[in-house]
Amino acid sequence: MGSVPGAFLQTLLVLSAQSWGAALAGSPYHCEEPLVSTLPSSSFSSSSELSSSHSPSFARLNRRDGAGGWTPLVSNKNQWLQIDLGERVEVTAVATQGGYGSSDWVTSYILMFSDSGRNWKQYRREDSISGFLGNANADSVVQHRLWPPLEARHLRFLPVAWNPDSRIGMRVEAYGCAHRSEVIDFDGESSLLYRFIQNTRSPGTDIISLKFKTLQSDGILFHRDGRNGNCITLELVKGKLILFINSGNATQPSPPGQGGLALGSLLDDGHWHTVRLECSGRGLNLTVDRHSRPIWAPAELCHADLDPEISFGGILAPGKPMVFPRKNFRGCLENINFNGEDVIGLAKQQGPQILVTGTVAFACAHPQTVPATFLSAQSHLALPGSPGADAASVSFQFRTWNRAGLLLSWGTRPGSGASSSFVVYGCILPGLVSTGVGLNDGQWHSVSVTSTWGHLSVMVDDDVASTVHTTVPVGVHPGDAYHFGGCPAHGSGSDCSRSLGPLGGFQGCLRLISIDGQEVDLISVQQGAVGNFSDLLIDTCGILDRCLPNYCEHEGTCSQTWTAFHCDCSSTGYTGATCHRSLYEPSCEAYKHLGHASGFYNIDPDGSGPLKPFQAFCNMTDVPWTVLQHNGSALTRVKGASLENPHRAVFQYTASAEQLLASVDRARHCQQELELHCRRSRLQDPRDGTALSWWAGRANETHTYWGGSFPGAHQCACGLERDCLDPQYGCNCDADRDEW
């Protein structure tokens, strides 16, 4: 038989096909009541105030009390205006105004939020690192809607720029509504099992939604077990959520870090994060905060293969001989919902569907840390030491993306002539202690440094194996001050600059700083009571994952520093800053124009589009041909096929169906050839014309026309030309002869 034009063979003798789809829906809601105007004066606070008539309590929108708004004592970027909304609420918009009857206004600001008034987080719009545009005069109101809304009790406005001819001046308002909250607190040893009635489940889709807050980087959020080792587990691993799916005869979920869908980053920041898992048949969709990823399960898990129970905070499998070496969740979960059922509400009522192990509380009271953000290589924090002490002990935690930088230095005994001591990360410097690997991964790492005269001990991440003890060749002694980060902006910076060398100062976040066994109160530092600092944000960790979402195209690998991200395009077939530009030509014709001879080439039919390059043979005739290979080029003997037991041949091309379609769409002419050597093998039933053989095309559509014919003809070329071996049949095979 001859060629079949304009299509490509996907399957021969296909019996059935199926399709599926998905739909998303949403609904708006009303949540825009003013939240600030009715608050008492005690709900307002600030970094400072110019006078009692410029106090933060006068910072209400459209009010003229006092001097007509809040103005700090000094106008600089270290000032802030804070509002306690009284309870955790949903905030959908904010508005600002300048000081009434003045030339004081803010032209841009950053919005921070917090549940406790500690460990603030910046609200970012659509992954932007910039803040909000403010006012151009003192009277106009500038409003910004927040999408998605934020839930918090405390808001903080940080002026970034203001009228250059005057001072900072602000009046503000926030809009929103009450936030419904059911909370449960897990201590890392407890868990909750929710059992539901099978016939009350959603007929099409199961939906689990919740919010979580934790300072721990690892822990189980929820787990669903099933028959034959089938299960779904959502686990926090190194600050990312990973959805593990097991299907088959496995006795436990795959270990952390192996397989699974990873989503989210830096989720161990002590702030609330939103999770939603939709499960329908074999299709699952995981959403973490603003990012969603679909995943295709190897089997239908949601309804057929999973038990009617879900465990939260850990893995509970009563009556099952299974051991799950996973870490339980330590933190708070909020508004756990399964198909409309309020799971925490049932637990508070001690419903029969709930089984609790360990100790849980229905309030979130985890301790808050006070981190500090070193914004630039010049950021600096100086803290007093213990003069005259015989030993020094410093410990802290840090997280960063940068490969190297100065974390800690301290002065030496006056007149000793000894150099300062340094703690760096990510590199090895001659003459210094080196320990720890891969410390620029954005995770929290702990450092403990102990020093006496002539002796230095460094421990990283509480790992004894990484502890380094060394006799330093020069005397290192406790100093009068400990310096974190780069060199101070003023003072005796020459020695510091020489010691800093090519490293640059630390950029990242620090927390839990302890000197000689005493934890440093960074709020006192912020208020100027202890030490001094520059280019530092205290009470917030401003680390940003610039690889989420990943802007590297075509599976390029994203890496980052504190200020930028980079794409590794190796082995992708693309180049450029984001792996956007293809290294290969879109067709054989393009290769011919470059003077190439016949041979195998990588073809990229959609250029910078989503399709990967694939290999094809280019036959450089006058009109170049692109030859796409498949696994059905050799003759295959078929014997004993029938309607009840047909022979099915599936063609696997070296290119995917999408790549084939893209190549076909670019081509001026496309053809392929299917040969059937037949002996007593009819293509049609002579009694009623029922097709006994057929082939499926690009969209799984069934065809019964053959080479040289056309769609709908139900015969071969010889039937059209009336020159078949037996004129009464439309194909030679239908003559049903004994010879080939």
C-alpha cells in the first residue's frame, strides 16, 4: 500500500480512546470595611515622633487631629508606623495620605505584616520586590488593592521615599473583614486522624485545604494511606513542600528528596502559608500560596485506592504494621477543610470521626524569633563583648544565597599585635578554619564559635562531625566588640577593610545571636539601647527566592545570589540569560541553507517555544526532506488475529506527538507509508462492509482509507483507479487470496 498524506500513524487497529478535561471556578466576595479609623490610640505605635502632636495615633485617614498626621523625629529609612488591628483579620486594601495642611508626605513605602508584632514579613505583589507608590501631595488619597489579600493582626508601614523638600508624613487606612480561624497546634510528637463516611464524599474531586505556620524546616502536613501500598503524603522538606505519591506494592512512601512534586520555598519562616490539593481520578493539582502545579498519578488514587481517612501532623495507620521514619510536624495548622468539612471544628467537639495522639492545643502560641536582614555587603552590626574575659563564645543562625562573605569578626587584646578572627562560609581561605558544605542554600544554618588565647573551635549545624578544633598560629582573644557583616560606615575601618579583602560583607539573615551564653535582644539594638548597626532591617528576614517561580526556560537550572538569579542552560539545547534562544535550526531546509549535507541533525520546530529539540534525518535533495523514524519500520508477521483478539501495533516515534505536529505544520508536504503484505487477510467484511483493519491518526481518530486513497473512500488506490487484482473489490487484500 502507498503513502498516507497529511497525517501520521499513531496506532494501527485501535479499539478505543478516551479524553479528559478540567475546569476551574471562583467567586468574588465583599470584604472592604475600614479597619483603622475606629481603633483606640493605643493601637498605634511608631519608631519615633517629632512631637506629641505628631504621634502615630493621629495617623488616621482624612483626620485633622493633632498636627494632622504622624511624623517621625528624623526622616530616614529606619522609621515605621505600626497598627495593631486587635485581632487577625483579612486585609484587602490599604490607603495613604500625607500630613494635613503640610508639605509632609511619603512617595513610596513598604507594607509589612505580622501576627504577633514580631518577625515581620513584607507583602509582595506578584513576586515584585518593590513596595507601593505613595502620595504626590498631602491631601490626595492613594489606595492599593491587595491580591491576594493578607491575613494578619499587625501592619507596619515603612517609608522608603518622601517629599525631598520636607519630612515624612502619613495618614493611613486598611480595608478588609473578619477572618474566620480554627487553629490547632502540634508539638512535633502529636497527630490527628480524620475518618469520613465513604458515601458522603465528593463524586468527582476530593479537595484538601489548610494553612500552616512553622519555624521547622521538616515535618508531615498530611498523609492518606490506601491498599497495596498506595498513598499520598504532603511533607515539608528543607522548607519546601513535597507531594509524594506511591502506587504499587511499596510498604512505605518514598524517602524525602526522592521523587515527588516540590513546590514553595522558605516556608519555615514562621508565617502562614496556604495549601490546596485537588485530587480527581489520576489528576492532582497542588497549590502553595500563589503557585500551582499539576501532577499525573501512575494510578487512580483519589477514590478507588485510598482509605477514607487522612492523618494530619504525622502519619497514623492504626492496625497496620507499617513504620514511617518521617518527622512529625511542629507548628500550627489553620482551617483544615476536606470537601467542605471543618476538621478542626470536629476535633474541638471531640467528634467520633477524630482520633488524636499526643498533645494538641487549639491555639497557636509558638515562640517568635527576631531576625535581622543584612541588606548589602556594607550592612554591619556591632555588639559589645566581655572585656577581660579569658574566653569568647558566640553562636547564631544564618541563611543566605551568596557563596561567600564575612559573617563575624572581633577585635583582639590591645597591644597584642594579633589579627582579628573571621568566620566565613562557602569558601576556603589560607590560614583559616574551614568547615561546612553548601551553606548558601537558603536554609537556616547554625554556627558556634568558641575562642581562647591560641585556640579556636567552630561547629556548624550542631554536627559534631563538622566541628573543627585548631591551634591558631596567632593569638585570638575575646574583644571589646563583635562585628557581624561588613565594615562600619564610619570609624576605624582601615583594618576591617584590609581583613575583609575580596570577600565582601555578609548578605542574608541572622537570628538567635548569643554572646557568652547570653542571647542578644535585637529589639534593644533596634531602639539604640545596645550596640549599633547600619543598613540593617531588624525584626524581619527579607530573604527572597528568586528561583520561584523559575524563569529559566526549557528545564534550565536556576541558581541565585542575594541580588540576582542565573540560569544554567547546559544540556538544554538553548542559550541566553533564561535559556530562551534555541541552539538548533527549526527545519532541514534551514540546515541546507547553511550548506549542510545529508545526515542526522537536531531540529527545533518551534524555536524558543516549549517543545524540546529532537533528532531527525535530513535528506538534502533539491527539496530537503525531514525523515522521522519510528519503531515500526521492520516487517512484523501477524497470525491468528480476529475481532475478538486483534493485533495492535503502536508506533513510537523518535519525536513526541507535539514535536511531530509542529514539524508537520511547518512542512509544505507530508507523507508516510504503511505496507501490508496480505494472504487471506481482508480489510473489510464482504457481507456488510465492516472494517476489519483500521489505523488511528494524530488525534486518535479512526481511518479506513489506505495509501493513495483519500479520507472516507473506504478503499485503496487500486479501487479508485479500478485496477485491483479482482475488480469487484476496493483493495487487493479483500480478494482474500491464498498467495501473498
